[in-house]
Amino acid sequence: MNQSAELHNEALLSAYNAAFSDLGLRFRWSQATLDFFDDVSNELTRITAYIERFHAHLLNAYDADFLAQLIFDRKNQFYRDSTAQ
């Protein structure tokens, strides 16, 4: 992986983990998580797949699409803020 891709992934992971924390979710993503879902190109689908596989109990209280969109939007906010600095 080139340096630019590594920096992007670091910023992406930081944004995801900040979003999870901000939303009170006990998720923590690493590079291994991104690699595991590498074949899922759409981020919303990736988030939904992660929830369904590792935190399915949340689907008793939340609609998967709603929760994935909430995480995605919050992650994008943190990502924009971090890359604007």
C-alpha cells in the first residue's frame, strides 16, 4: 500500500472509530476490519454487513439501514473535519 493510501486509511479508520464512540457504540475498527470487508465496495453496505455479522443484537432495536446511515453520516463529518485541518 502506498503512503497516500495508508494516510487515507488511517484517516478513515479514525473517522469511523470517532463516529462509533460519538454514537455510544462499542465498535472499534482496524485495518483488518477494512480488509475483511474489502470485497464490499459500497460503504453503507459494508457498515450494514459489519453490524449484521458482529452486532446483530442491535437489529432488535434499530433498523439496519437507519443505523448504517447514521454511522456513515457521522463518519463523513469526522473525516471532513480531520482532512480539513
